[in-house]
Amino acid sequence: MTDKSFSARPLLGALAVAVLAGCSMIPAYERPAAPVAGDWPTGLSGGSVAVADATPTADLRWADFVGDAQLRELIALALQNNRDLRIATLNIEQVRAQYQIRQADQLPTLSAAAAGNRQPASGGGISSSYSVGLAMSSWEIDFFGRIASLKEAALAQYLASEEARHAAQTSLVAAVASTWLSLQANDELLAITQRTQVTRQDSLRLTRLRFDNGASSALDLRQAESLAAAAQVALAQQQRQRSLDLNALTLLVGQPLPSALVAPRADAEGRMAQPLFREVPAGLPSDLLTRRADIRQAEQQLISANASIGAARAAFFPRIALTASVGTASNDLSNLFQSGSWGFTLAPQALLPIFDAGRNRAGLDSAQATRSVAVAQYEKAIQTAFREVADALAGRATLGEQLQAQEAQAAAEAERFRLAELRYRNGIASFLDVLDAQRSLFTVQQALTQTRLAQQQNQVALYKALGGGWGG
């Protein structure tokens, strides 16, 4: 250390240079134009449902969207325990730490420094030197904005990780709701199959009795046996599918499912027929840019790539660093803190790239290519969102009418089966008429349940596609 009185002027001068370090080489950011139409396909924006409350879907809390208390409880459990959502949350913490590191790079690092040295002197004996003080390691004065650009890129990545967490929550809410709906539909199909099985077993007993008494042919008996076996096959399939849905729901919730929330209900068919979700407005495609989490995530990644170009540009300019220390030094340990032993060192350094074998140019090219990729990913996210919303709106516009028609068909088939069975018991019609009516009724009832499931899952898909599900 220089043995002179400490003066603050050199350090103040360095700080003045740092204050002037406001230059940024980040390209001006402009949001790319959305590569989609300005409105939804003709006839789909409103669907067949009038929505009285025009609250934007992304602002509609999932707890307000979901009308069933048991489903709300399952979603709440999933938000607490789902591992994918937990990973997304931990990723936020990781990226936040990276941003804090970049932010800290803008400030000097001060360390307490102590050193002692003993070595043979030229005239014989031992020479000693001791020093204690504060040291500032090489602090880059960000005159050309390299570190600031890296900080802006890290900040955008942090914001992108938050949006990724929002997108993960939206997907989780939709997945739990959709899987739960499938489970409810399986309960309804099980009930239909069990009723059909009982009916077919009764028909089989009656046909066998008539066959034994010579009033029915062997063909009628075999057809009755075939239908009874087909009902047994359908029952086994529905039981297996219900188990698969329970396994999927358990994984989504992240813990064993409370039996009270997933036990088969006697009113499964009536429950599925009730409105389970709140209708949502479609809005405009432009709303997706600011409200859908995955699009916002893609835009933040684009902003990060844009900021990285600033850092790559700054690498072509001098890198100015400052090393300094202040403290006391003495040849005698006992005199280390006496007056006159204090001093400081100040060592600025500037490095200007002259030859780097094209490294900086390649770094800039890479940063620009990364931004181009991010632009394409952002545009793809918008196009994917537009397609998902348009698909869901198409479902909303047509599934309601399809469901009404199938309900009418199911009612007609039920009456047809009743009349065919009555005519057969009175000897007016053949047993083939009864079997045909029975087979048609079972098929139509299954199709009705599947259509009702598709309509309700479509409501969930539309809510997700419009950016709902991560609030509340």
C-alpha cells in the first residue's frame, strides 16, 4: 500500500464515471404483429350462448368458474400438492436468484483483507510486512451497458418463469376438471350399463323360458345370450376406464384422493346434466396477447433475447474495471494501526478487444439468431392460442344443439323399446324387434353421455384457451 493519507477524491472520481455509465445498446423493443385475424371465425365469437357478465376470462377466478363444490375441493388440493406446479414454482426461485446475481454485478464487491509476509532479507535476518483493510476486487464500470443488458435479460427470464407458473396452473386446473368430468361420465355409463345388463338378463330368462316351452326359437335364445354378454363386456370396460381416470386424477392432485370426493354417486346422470361451469365471453384475439400466460411467457423470452443483443454489442467496446483497496500496512505487527500507516491503492484498467478470432462477432450473430427464434416462438404461441380458442368456440356453437337432438333421440328410443317389449309380450311383434330396440337404446344412451361429456370438457377447454385458471 502507498504510505500516504487517505483521500476520497480518486474514488469519488471513479463513482462519477460510474454515474455516467448510462449507455445502453439494447435494440428498441417492438412487439411483433400478431399473425392471426382480428376476430374469431364467422359465427363463433358469441357461440350459441349469451354471456351476461362480460368479465374477461383471464380475470375470472377458477373458483368462480367451477360450480361443483367437490370439484373445487379437488382443484384446491391439486394446487397445493401437484408436483409439476411445484417444479414451476421452484423454477421461479432459481431464475430470481440468477437475476439477483446479475443485479449484484452492477455494484462493487467489498471484502475485508488481511495479509502477512515474512521472508529472508538481503542483509540477513527476516523481513516482515503486514496489512489490513478493505479491498474492492475488479469492478467493471458498465459504461457501455453490458452488465445492464445482462440484467435486463435475466429480469425478463424471471418474469417469463412467473408466466410459466401461471400457465402451468391454468393447465392443471383444466386437467383436473376434465379428468373429473371423465370420471363422472364413467359413473353415468356404469349406471346405464348396469341397468341395461339387468334388462338383458331379464330378457334372457324370459327367452329361455319361452324356448324351453317351445314358444321361442333357438335363434332368439342365442341373440338374447349375445346381448347379455355384450352388456357384461361393456360393464368391464367401463370399470377399467373408471380405474384409469382415478389413477390420472390421483397423479394430478398429488396425493391419495379422499374417498368422499370420488365415490360413485347414485345421481350421476342427473348431476352430469346440471350446469357445472360458468359461461365465459370469447373477447377478441388481441385480448390473448395480454392475458394468456403462455403468450406472455413467450414475449418475455423474446424481450430477454432482445436484451442479450445489447450485451453482445457492448462486448465490442472497451471493458473498464477498477480495483481499489484502503487500509493500513506496517513492517511491525505492533505498529499496524498507528498513525501514518494508512493508505490506499487505486488501479483502473481498460481492455479493448483487438483480435479475438471472431468471438465477439459470433456472439452477436448468436444473440440475433436467438431473438429470431424467440420471435417465431412468440408468433407460434399466438397462432396456437388462436386455434385452441377457435376450436373451443366451434364446440360451443354446435355441441349444445347436438346434445338436444341426442336427448330427443334417447327419449324416442326409450319409448320404442317400451312399445316393442309390450308388443312382444302380447304376441304382436317378434323378439327381434325387442332386441333391436334394446340395442339401439343402449347405443344412444352411451352416445348421449359422451356428448354431454364433450360439451362440458369443451367449456373447460374454452376457459383454459382464453387464459383463465391462474387467478384466485
